Amino acid sequence: MFDPKAIEDIATKLSGALPPGLSQFKDEMEKSFRAILQSALDKLDLVTREEFEVQKGVLAKTRSKLEALEKQVAELEKRLPVSTDQET
């Protein structure tokens, strides 16, 4: 979910950018901007920075484990007897 405070700030900036002749519609426009932004951002299926950082940590840990397992497999393969017979 997108930060509601950020949506509020963007809506306020957009309504503040309205020409002076439209200032009478400022509150109504700000509510409309907020609703449109929220709807558009909800459709994007975004993750929060916190969720992203958690997944980044999980990925780093998984990558580290994978590298350790690859190293372990390579060591075990070195210990296997070399076969001169080829199977067909």
C-alpha cells in the first residue's frame, strides 16, 4: 500500500498548482486528486520500502546459502572416484 501521507502531499501540491481563477474549486479538486491518485497507485500493486528491504534481505541470505551449497557440491564431486568406463 502506498503511503497515505505521500498521496496527501501530492494532492495538495496539485491543487496548489491550480490557476488563481480555479481556487474556489481547490478543496473539491484536492479530494478528486487524492481519489484518483489512490486508485491509480492501488492498481500498480506496489510494495512498501520496508517490504522491499525484507525481500532484499531474504534474497541475499538465499544467495549466500546457494553459494555455500554449490561449493559443498563441488567438494563432494572432487571426492568421487574417477571412472574410466563410459556408459552408453
